[in-house]
Amino acid sequence: MSSKLTMALKEWENLEKEFQQIQDTQQLYMQKLDEVSKLQNSFAASISHHRKFLKDLSQSLKKCSKGLTEEEAKQVEEIKGQMQERPNLLSQMESYLPKKNGIYLSLVLGSVNVNLLSKQSKASYKDEYEKFKLGVTVIAFLLAFICEFFVNYRVLDALLNFLLVWYYCTLTIRESVLISNGSRIKGWWVVHHYISTILSGIMLTWPDGELYQMFRIQFWGYCLYQCFVQFLQYYYQSGCLYRLKALGERHNLDLTVEGFQSWMWRGLTFLLPFLFFGHSWQFFNSITLFRMANLPQCKEWQVSTAIQLNPVTRNVYCTQSLAFYCAFYYVIMSPLYLHTQKLNAVIMQL
């Protein structure tokens, strides 16, 4: 027997042993999956039973709260205090269990389970969401720059509008998945993307003509500026969120739109003028569309519909509310808090 054949037979024997190990691992994996599924059902049933028991116990404590001794009343108050904290703890535990998809995810994906089991998987999915936003923003900026300054071609405009429709649709799906996995995304943030999807679809279906050409340059200029502001927002908010997570004050699945602290004011004062200018530009877009709708040659339904769905009023209100809250906290509440702390320190020394 040749040496090459001997080596080949030895390699085959090693492969056979490795294949047997793979089969054993696969059987163990399937067994663990069944155990995890049963454990999930048992865990969910235990949480549901505990919630029901807490509700019944709360009603029982209300009935027997009269005629108690001082020691018994103290014990009842301690139990009530712990019972008030228990629902939040149960909700945190329940966040690791599979949940039923919401209406939107059920319509898009059906009954597919989108829950991620490990913290690492959830954090990775959230990071992919942030990188996806940044990557598409870069592509949209480049295409809008070409459409604004170099090419006046309706097909390229439609391609960019289709990119925006796909982008906002994908964002709503990804955000719904994040919400199913415990992310605390604000409702106004998701609604804003729904409206943006509709507006992008309106621009996509707007036929080429005199009115479209009148609004085209202004719109792509606004898109360029919006992409630029999104760059600024992303880096400012991601830096703030990273610092909050490092301090242990934010959830791992929070987005780059969550949270505000007094030390963020310095960066926000730089960002607010860009935001207000962007909203002013959006308001100018609404005025332009309103004037176009009153022209006798305006027959496109896209003009009037875009005016009604333009979220400029809501966006300006959100930014002004944020600015007022930040100014109130930074100028009034923060010094008042520091003064109170100093006063308490003096009292403690006395």
C-alpha cells in the first residue's frame, strides 16, 4: 500500500470521527432547543401567574388594612412598597421572552419570531440599525448632490426617491423589531418615519412637468442639507448615548435619539441653529407647494397632498420644546439643584 493511500485512509478515519462528533453536537443542540422552548413557556406562565397573584393580594391587603396594629400596618406598607416595584422587575424579565408581533410586523413578516435571545445579539442588531442609517444617508447625499448640480434626469430622480421610500420602510420594520426586543423608541420617532415614507412615495409618483421642475432644485437642495444635519445629529447623539451607557444611565437598546443631560447642552447649542434652519427651509418648502397649488396649471394631486402631510409644524414644535426644556433645565433647574446641595451640606455641618 502506497504512502499516499495510507495518508488518505487516515484522513478519512479522522473525518469519520469528526462527523460523528458533529452528529452528537447536532442532537445535543436540538435537545437544548426543545428545553429552551419548554423553559420559555414555563417562564411566561410563571410571570403571568405571579402578576395575577399580585393583583389578588393587592385587593386582599386593601380589605384588611383597617384595624391593624402599628407593627402590622408597618409590615403591610413594606409589602405594598415591594409590590409597587414588582411589575417593573417582571417587565424586565419578560423582555427576554418571545413576544407576539405587532400589527405592522404581522402584516409585513407574518408570525415570524423576531425576538433575539442574547444581549449581544440585541446590541449587534441595534448597532447595525445605526450603521444602516448612516450608510444610506451617505448614499442619499451623493445622489442628491448629483441631481442638484450635474444631472437633470427624471429616472435618476425617481431612483433617489425610490431609495428614500425603501429606506424609510426598512427603518419602520427595523424599529418595530427593536421595540419587540425591548427598545424604548419614542412613538413620535416611528410616526415621523411613516409620514416620511408617504411623502417620499408622493415625490416618486409626481410626474415630470413644469411644476415638478419648479420644485425640483429646491427639494434636492433641502435633501442635501437634511443629510448634512443628520450627520451632525448622528455623531452628537451617538457620543452622548455612548457616554450615558458608560455611566450606566441608559439601556443598551436605546437609539441615538434618547436621553438628555445637562452636560449635553454645550454640544446642543452648536446643533440647534442647524435644526432651526432646516425646519425653516421645510416651512419654505410648504409655502412653495402652497403657492404652486394655487396656480391654474396645477393639476397634480401630489402638490396638495404633500402640503397636508408635511410634518414641518410637528418638527418645529418638537425642536422648540426640546430647546425650551434644555434651557429651563440648564439655566434654572441646574443652578437651583446645586444651590440646594450646597445648602444641605451647610446644614449637615451645623
